[in-house]
Amino acid sequence: MTVFIELREKIKAFYARYDIYILPVVKFALAMVIFIGINNMLGYLTILNNLFVVAVLALICAILPLNGTVVIGVFMIVLHCFGVGLEVGGFALLMYLLMLLLYFRFVPGDALALLMSPLAFAFNIPGTVPLALGLLRGPVSAISGAFGVVSWYFVKMVDGIAEMKSIGDASLLDVLKEMLDRLVNNKAMLLSVIACVAVVLVAATIRKLCATYAWEIAIAAGCGVYVLITLLGGLFMKVDTQLLVLIVGIAGAAVISLILEFFVYSVDYAGSQYLQFEDDEYYYYVKAIPKRLGSRSDYDRSDGDENGEQPEEFERIYGVGREKERTAPPVQDIAAAPDVPEDAAEKFQNVDFTSKLEESLKDL
């Protein structure tokens, strides 16, 4: 375990040192994956299917905040919907405009969750996003989780609408009515939204408890709630659920959540301490849990240089090190200063400085 902890600290230190270069590359790669996925699922507008256009948009996202990637991704989806039909594009524009207004009003910091939701559904691990939101954010983040689910099912629904328009001569009202019916009466989407919201609420509530292994319990409870709601909801709402895919997906979500916990909240419960304080009005009972930092036995005195100095790697990982000896600059010995030449002293010995000063004042 110590090896992994030290590796984690080295990764954190490496990221802290080079984040100015790593972050734009990661945002560019994420934007490329998201935009290519949108084009593969929709692809009704030819100009957006160009890889050069996608690369340019991803480069723009590399210098923008993550919310910029969200807005550009929504813009691409709406444009593809306009490629299907004017009514489809108008419906998508109104729906996403409402979602963005609510998103920027309540949960503007959940951009990564919105971007990762389609990837989680594509890899059959949809429970990862609500678990991460419950562990890292809070109950309000259930809004962003629900928006990610709705967006995924809406993009899948557009294909059916495009087939309907290509087969028959449907009027504008017929297309709008069909889209609204498919969106509102989509039981699979409704079940996924309920499961997502429930997982976020359960995980966020348990994670904040002052209990041992609260994060692990929150992950287990979130996985159990997701499976239970999906299975029971599938039975009552008559939604087809593949049990094997569900189990494998929730297991993958649990593993990813544990990895996330290792990097964000890694503590040593065996070293917990209970402290008590008091003042004039209250008694304070505090539970202190130490963080898991790498073992320092590998950086003992014997590993230093011949003077016992700790290596630079120790200071970089742990942020501490031996205090360097600082010596004050040498004080100049006045006695050792060179004497004034005798001829200079004799030169100024007979000068009347008072008369010189009076003459200069008369000139003024």
C-alpha cells in the first residue's frame, strides 16, 4: 500500500509542477472524444463531420474552462438537429436552453459530470457519474446528473425522428408531438433519472457522516441503490434490463469510485483520535483522522548526502526538509580597513571650512 501512496504523491507533485501544460492537453483530448462521439451518433450536418473543424473546436476548448466545452458540445447537438429538420432543431434549442439556464444557475461547477455522462453510458458504466457527484459534490449535483441522462437519451431519440421524417411525409406538428411523446414517455430514461438522483442523494448524505469508512459505505450504498432501483423499476415499469450488463457496469463504477477516493480522500482510520476542547460557553468534541502520506522510512538520514541532508525528492513530495543553515554575510572589520593616506590628511588639515561656507552663502 505504501508504494501506491508514494506513487500517488509523486503524481500529485508532477501535476502541480506541470499543470499549466497537462490541463490544456487533457481538455483538448476530452473535447475531441466528446465531439467525435456527437458526430458519430448524429452526423446530420456535413460541415461538423469534418475532422479539421472538430480539431479546431477542441483547440478552442483547450484554452477555455470546461463549461466552454459544454456550451460548444450543446451547440453541435443543436446544429445536427437542425440538419434533421427545422422543428427538430427548434425543439432541441429550447430544451437545451432551459437545461443550460438551470445548470448555470444551480450547479455551474459540474461541467465534468455533464461531459463524462455520455462516455459513461457508451462504456455501460452509467453509475460512475452519480457516484462521483455524490462523493465529490453534493445533493444539488443531482440536477447535473439528471441533465446528462436526459441529453444522452435525447441524442439517441433523434435517430428515430430522422427515420420517421425520411419514411413518411410528416407535418411539423406531427414531428413535434412525436418528439414530445418519445421524450416524456421514455420509461428507460425516467428510470435512469430516478436512479441517478437517488444515488447522488444517498452517496452525498452518507459521505458526510462522521463515521469510520464513510466513503466506502457511501460507495457500497450508492451501488446497491442503483441496482435495486434499476431492477425493481424495470419490473414495475416494464423496462428491459440486462442483469449481467448491469452488474458489470456497477462493479466498474465502484472500482472507479474507489480509485477516486484513493486520490481525493485517503485516510488512516487506525490512527483516529478523539479530542475535547472547551471555552466559556461550549464543549467541543473533535474526531481527527490522519491522512495517508507515504512512508518516510525510505527518506531517512542514511539516504541523505554525507552531511545528512535529505534528498531534494523528499522535500518535493512531503513539502518539508532540513532547514538549511543560513550564515550572515561577513561583517567588515573596521580595524582592518586601509588607513587614510598621510598626504591626503595633510592636504585638508589647514583648510578653513567656515570661511568657505560663508563665501558660498554670499554668492547665493
